[in-house]
Amino acid sequence: MAITVNIYYSGKNGNARKFAQEMVATGTVSSIRAEDGNIRYEYFYPMDDPETVLLIDSWKDQHSIDVHHASPMMSQITMLREKYDLHMRVERYLSDEAGIPAVDKAFIKE
């Protein structure tokens, strides 16, 4: 069962976006995406909140997340969070193994 974690990073003076940009520029995002068990690691900017960045971070299972959290990369991420004085709000979701129900598919244009 896949696990998706939404992390909302909030700061001041554009720091959340600067954090995400530095994560990409330093290659940290690419390294995380290459980790075993990573399914998705993407940043998004809410249209109505310029001081927040949403990270959608999906993993194959809890073990993959635990390995990621134990990696040396986490100290770099923590350092950048502190550098930009970010606060976090976290949501965690488990995948629906059955997928999208047929009644919902009627509303999806692929």
C-alpha cells in the first residue's frame, strides 16, 4: 500500500519557494526521486498563498520512508528548512488499492 505525505511548507518573504528552488538546484530532489521506493516527489505552489509550498511525497511503503528518513540527505533537508525558517503542516494518506470506482470515472476525462 503506497503512502502519500503532503507537506505544506510556510515561511515569510518567499522563503518556502526559495527552499523548494534550492532543493531542486542542489540535486536533492533528483536524489530523493532516485531512492528505492520513491513514487513521487513534487512541489506545487498554491495560487492563493504565495508564502506556502506544497510537497507531494509518495512512497511504496513505510519501510521506504524509514530508510529515507535515516539517510544522510535528511540532515541537508533539515538544514535548508532551518535556513529558510519554515513551518510545516503534514497530511498522510494511504492509497486506495481498489483504485478509482467506476462511478467516479465518469467524471474523469483522460
